[in-house]
Amino acid sequence: MSQDDGKEHIVAVRKNDDGDLIAFQTSSGRQLDYVEALNDAKAGKLAHVDVFHKYGRDILRSEPDGIKENNLDNLPEF
């Protein structure tokens, strides 16, 4: 595993009834709504996630590493 420089990482997610990600829990226990997580990711505070622009908005996703188990959609729910 790479060095994260003390950055938090996402360990659990919350989804809405449609299965869309709406909130995240970090390794330190913080709970972030989608916008807070986007802002933290843009500021470089979260490890192993990327922000990209698609469908006219910013989207949070796991860094592509070939491991399905650590994809945001596959993390446990809180």
C-alpha cells in the first residue's frame, strides 16, 4: 500500500434509494455529505479518490487500481 501522507480515506458510504452515493465516512470517523467529500478531495485531504467532471458536474470516484473491493460503490454502508 502506498504512503498516504496522513490523509484520511473513505471507509464506508451511504446511498439513497436509487443506489447513488450521498455521504461518506472517513478513516477518522468523520461523516461527510457528497459536497463536503468533493471539497476535501479537491483540496487533497482524502487519499485514493479522484474528482472528475462529467455530466456537467464534479463526480467523486475511487482511484482506478484494478481492485473492485475498494471501489466506493463496494464499500460497506453506514
